[in-house]
Amino acid sequence: MSTTDDSYIVVKEKDPVAKELAAARHTAAKTALRDKWWRVLDNYKVGIIPLPFFVLAGVLILLDCLSGKLPSDIVVMVATLAFFGFACGEFGKRLPLLGKLGAAAICATFIPSAMVHYGLLPDVVVESTTKFYKSTNILYLYICCIIVGSIMSMNRQALIQGFLRIFVPMLCGEIVGMLVGMAVGMTMGLPPFQIFFFLILPIMAGGVGEGAIPLSMGYAAILHMEQGVALGKILPIVMLGGLTAIVLAGILNQLGKRYPHLTGEGSLMPAKKGAIANGNDEFEGTPGINALACGALLAILLYMVGMLGQRLIGLPAPVGMLFAAVAVKLVHGVSPTIQHGSMAVYKFFRTAVTYPILFAVGVAITPWQELMDAFTIQNLVVIVSTVCALVGTGFIVGKKIGMHPIDVAIVSCCQSGQGGTGDVAILTSGNRMTLMPFAQIATRIGGAINVSIGLLVLAKFFS
């Protein structure tokens, strides 16, 4: 009986149907395991980085740090900046309440600065990041792709109307902001000279490179003081003004979600019937690889045009590039296919490069101690009241002249931003990166005008 049973078992094991079922179960198990792994990659992310990739990047960076050498070449730095940038941004996004008010951009910039100051970031990371940021000028690559891509993705008519009207709320905002700042500062007992030249003017100077540094040079020459002393007083005010603007942009973004009729979600002008305000109705589908390459090359070439203009007439390269891009758009200088590719490049940089760039800015050029030194009650009250008045005026005037008030107000925030890096942080906080061309006008042109007029006034009365 046992022999018969054993024979039956052997026959059963050799049964083709049983083999197929076993193989099917094995394949199903493998497929289920594969699908679970794919779900982990697709659904669990830090920023845009799948969690397993994020962990792997952290381990590899740690091993380099333990060896005492973190290469500053672009391959390693892409992983390093992405790891730390998205980690800081994700932390900011998950903060209760503050996460909806621009904390991601603030954390991506100022947490690295604090970590550098308190020695919490490995020296090799600081050295490699600083070297990479300063040697590559990657910020300008980012800005040129954002500006050109956002211009090419705009509706042509909305672009024309936006550029013609944006100067009105900008000018009104600066006048009201200066008056309110002076009134508040004098109420708190500060001398008018200090209020205007060391608080209000630095806020509206256009950042560090184009604002604080030229301003400090002018103060040094006119007031017979050391440039380093002047810069030390100005720079923290610029940073606090930018920080205030980032928070206000986040608040405006939330206001737009609650009251959609007040915003164009990145468009300054309301769309006419049958028109598309936020983009170009010629763009459909996904651009090809050639279109992407041409879009990126277009941004780089237009920036080189801006550099040429800077050498010839002294106009800042980003502004020259902006005007060149607008001209190309208005005269139909490139085909819709290339414009589509340029828009795709813009979306890539906005999504994948913003937080890594902000981390590099925080490590390389954001001094934490100077920011803390400026945190006095009097300074904070004057700065916040000035920026709020500027932005509030932009909101009201923009609404009065038929523009989307929230989007105009976010551009007004950039008038008190920390230059190009400030524009990135403010527009990231406000979720309005398509407004970068107008932000550059507010920062570069508005800041240059303010610095020039301020130094002329100072020279006339104090030289």
C-alpha cells in the first residue's frame, strides 16, 4: 500500500498541470514583490527623490565625508545638493501651519546657513558646496532657464499687457512703503537718516550683488566710512526684508486658494474670452528630445546676449536676457515647437533644481550671525511694516487697474527680495515661478533705480 502511495506521489509531482501552477505561483510572487518595490519608489519620496534613492544618496555622501573628501565636481554635487536641499524643503513643508506659508523655501535657505554657523554640517560639505556654487555660477543657469521658459510659455497678449502695467503698482508700492517705513521708524524714536538709508533703502535695493554691495561702496565714499562696516549694517536688513517677503508670498498663495477670483495662478492679466492667460494654446502633448535641447540652448544663448549687453552698456545680464527673450517672443522669433521645449526646460528646473539651489545659497552666501544681529524689535517693526505696505499697495493698485491682485502683490514682494536668489525663494513660496520675468524687473531694474537715486540724494546733502 505504501508503494502504491509513493508511486502516486511521484506521478502527482510530475504532473504538468501541477508544474504550471507552481510556476504561476512563483511568477505571481515575484510580480507582487516587484510591484511593491515599484510602489515604494513611486509613492514614498523626499521632495522628488524616491525614498530608497534618498537613503542611498545619504549613505554615499556619508562615506565620502568619512573619507575626508567630497568631490566638488558636478556629478557628486548634484546628488549632494539634491539630498540636503530636498530634505530641508520637505521638513519645511511638513511644519504645522508654517508649511503652507513658505516655510519650505525658508528652511531650504536658512537651515543650511544655521548649520554652517553652528558647525552641524561637515566641513567637507561646506567647502565643496561653496566651491561648486561660486565656480560654476549655477544660479545664473537656473535663472536664465526659468526666465526664458516662463516668457516662452506666456500668452503673447498677456505678456505685452503685463509689462506695460506692472510698473504702476511697483512705483506706487515703493512710495507708500517708504512713507510708512519712515513714519513707523520715527514713531519708535529712530533718526530719519538711519531709517531711510540703513533700513528702507537696503530693503528696496535689489538684493546683495546689485544692491547691498554698490550701496555700501557709495556709503563708504560719501560718508567716509569703511565699506565692510557699511556692508555689515546693510546686509542683514536685506536678508530680513527678503525673509519677510517670503512669508508674505506664502500667505498670498494661501489667500489665492481661498479666494480664486483674486488670482491668475501665475498670470498678471485676466484672460479674454477664448484666450489662455497662463500658457500658450499652441502647446499640446509632450515636447520631443530635440525640442528640449533647443529650448535649453535658447536660454543659454539669450543669456550670452545679456552678457554682451552688460559689457557694452552696463545693463545687468539677467535684465538684458529678459528683454531679449521678450523681443524674441513678440516677433515670433522661434517656432512653437522650440517654445514648447523651452517651457518643458523651465518646468524641469522649477521642480528639480529649486531646493538644491536654495541649499547652496544658504551654505555659500547666507551669513547666519549677521542675520541674527539685525533681529532687534525696532528693525523688525520697520522692516515688516515697510514690506507689508509695499506689498499691500501693489495688491490694491493691481486690482484697481484690472490686474490679478495676488499675482501683482507677489511680484511686489520681489521688490524687497534678496536679488535673484530672493526671487527664487519668494516665487517658490508663492508657487508663482511663472512670474520670474516680472520679478526680475522688480528686483534688478527697481533696485538699480533706488540705489542710484538714493546715492545721488546722499551725495547732494552729505558730501
